[in-house]
Amino acid sequence: MIALFFLGILLICFAIWLRQMGRRSSQWPFIRGIIVASELRHTNDDTSVHIAYEYSISGKTYTSNLVSYSGLANASVERDALISRYPVGTKVSVYYDPSNPSRAVLQPGGSTTWRIPMAAGAILAVVGLLYTVAPYLNSA
């Protein structure tokens, strides 16, 4: 059960990273880019949105597919809205990290979605810790 504890800690770290990147991206400069791919990708049991865009900084062209750090919802209405908002050939504002221009988003800022992995991580960490230490507490 120690694995649950470490999985929980990993989810908590991911939530902290997601929150920080969302906050940082709201301070990034932007440049014009263009959508080069906009499609729904279907697998056996899942449908996901794939949006890719290109942008150039100091003569170097970058490609990214990260729309936002707030995560993409799985509802089909929201997927269709993203595809409609970003059709191939559309000129867009690309917000990029000046310290690492290959890191970019189309929608800067964060949301409260980081709370989901934070809560799940906390629950898993507590349950994993309790199952790990419970045998020692009972023997005392």
C-alpha cells in the first residue's frame, strides 16, 4: 500500500506544477502563430482533441499542441467547440515562455482543474499512509 502513498504524492506534485504553469503562462508574451492541425482523434474507447500550431521566434519555427494548462474537457460539446474555434489556417495568439520558447499555449492562465489531482492525490496519500502504518499501530 506504500505505492498508493507515492502515487498520491506524485498526483499532488502534478497538481502543484499544473497550477504554477497556469499562473506563469498568464505573464508570458505572445506572438502570432497559425493552426496547422485541428482534429478529433479516435481510439478504441476514447476521443481526444488534437490542435497543433506553429509560431516563429527570432527566426526559429516552433510547433506545439498545448492549448491550455487548465486541461481539456472530455464533453463532446467542448471538444467540438475547440475544433470550431481553432480550424486549420487560423491565425492565433501564441503565449510562449521567454526562457523556453518551445513551451507555449493558446489560452494562458489557469483554472481550478488543478484541484482534482490535488484532492485525488491527498486521498491516495492518506489512505496509502494509513494502510502502511496501521499494522505497526495495532502491534503496539
